[in-house]
Amino acid sequence: MAVMTTAAPVAARGRRDGVRRPRYGDLRTALIFLIPATIGFVTFYLVPAVRGAWFSLTDYSVLAPPRYVGLDNYERLVQDPLFWNAMKVTAYYVVMNIGLQTVLAIAIAVLMQRLTRSALVRGVVLLPYFVANVVVALVWFFMLDVQMGIVNVLLEGVGLDPQAFFGDPALALPTIALINVWRHMGYTALLIFAGLQMIDQQVYEAAELDGAGPLRQFWSVTLPLLRPVLALVLVVTITGSFQIFDTVAVTSGGGPVDATRVIYLYIYDLAFGQLDFGYASALSVVLFLVLLGVALLQLRLTRASESDTN
């Protein structure tokens, strides 16, 4: 009995208020689990990024060893009209894609929140996101074909002229943006829907007691409380939109007359088409800095860490 009464206070001192103190064994176990992810990050992200930054300062064509040229590639970039056109086209695409995708995703999320929370509905909304981008692009490419596409058949059926959706400079980029909106808006809507689930319903009840209608509740309650989630969604979607490549490569190939030549397609053509890896690496570094700046500015402007109803 004496041993038992002595051990009890010792065990009690090992944990205070039911909180278990961290042990070095737990830290060692956590580090072991982090090793595979760390190796993958260093191998597939950090090392290629450092090598790319180095190649951006060289004249490198794979067929010969890299030759250091300093900032020549960046000086060439400033005077390259194709680069500026690619950035303009990409920015135009991002504005169209993000604007329409965000509005539709918020509308879908709010409708799911108010009308139904069925898992089946969520699965149907998310279904296009599970289809590979290349497959989606090919399906829409054939559906919008100017001669045999079902969309143009329907247009002719109602008395309208068929449209060269991927052959008209004015239609090609908006068409690609709409395809990607169709594929990604379900995923974006579910992210926003998850944010709506975290809003306390008592806030809506208080707003209703104050006489606020559905529209007023949306502007004064829902949007302010969704600010952190919307900031995350915008950063992810804008970063992804700047990296558009596969849909353009499959459908328009950058044409017509460079109307859809986005920056990723231009970098790919420089590296693997013209074997100008040094200049392509310089463009990649600039694109990384642009994305980093956009993300930081966006997080600051949206005040991602704040959520209020003011």
C-alpha cells in the first residue's frame, strides 16, 4: 500500500490538469514521419528551383554546357514583345476565369447551404474536377468544333451561324476560360461551402431579428465571415490560373495569331521547342516572383487573418 500511495502523486505530477507533456520520443517519431516529405520537397522542388535560378543566368541549350551570361536573359526579357504579349494574354485569362469562377462558386455554395446539404449533390458538383484537364479539353474541343461539334449543330438548329470557338481570336481565350470555369467551379464551391459550415447560425438569427433580409445577410454577415476562406480560395485559384497550359495546348495551341499564347505555353516552347533553356528559366523565375507578389498583395488586401461582421 505504501508503494501505491507513493506512485500516485508521482503519476499526478507527470500530467497537470489532464495535459500530457511532450516527450522527446514523440518529437523523434514526428521527425521520422517528416523525412519522406522533406526528401520529396528537396528533390522535386527545392533542387530544381535552385538549378532553374542558376540556368536563368546562363546560355544553356542542353547540347552544350551552360555558359554564364549574367543578367543578359533578363535584359532580353524586357525587350521581348512575345513575353509581354504572353503576360497580357495570361492576365486577361486570369481576370475572366477568376471573376466568373468565384461568383458562380459563391452562388453554388450558398444555394447548397440554404437548400440542400446532400452528399450526392456535393458529389455531382465536384464530378467535373475529377476528370483530367486534358480529357476535359478534348471533349470540349470536339463539342465546339466548327464543322461537327454538337454546340454548332444546335446553333444552326436555332438559325444561328456556326462559330469557330478556337479559331476566332475574339472567342478563343474566353472559350478556354469558360471550359476551365466549368471544371473547377465545383471544387471552389465546396471550399466556400466548407467555410459556410463554420459560421455560427446564431449570427444569422440575430441578423434576422434585426430585420435583415437574405441579401442583407449575405453582404453584412456571410461575406465578412468568409474573408479568410475567400482569401485562401483566391490565392489558390489565381496561382493555378497563371499556370494554365494543358487546355491551351490541346485546344488552340496558342493560336490564332498568339491570341491564346499564355506564359506557360511560351516557356514550354522556348525550353522544349527551341532548346533555349537559359531564357526559359529566366521567364520561369520572373513568373515565380510575379505569383509571389500577387499572393502576398492579395493576402494583405483581403486581410486573410481577419474575420468580422463590420
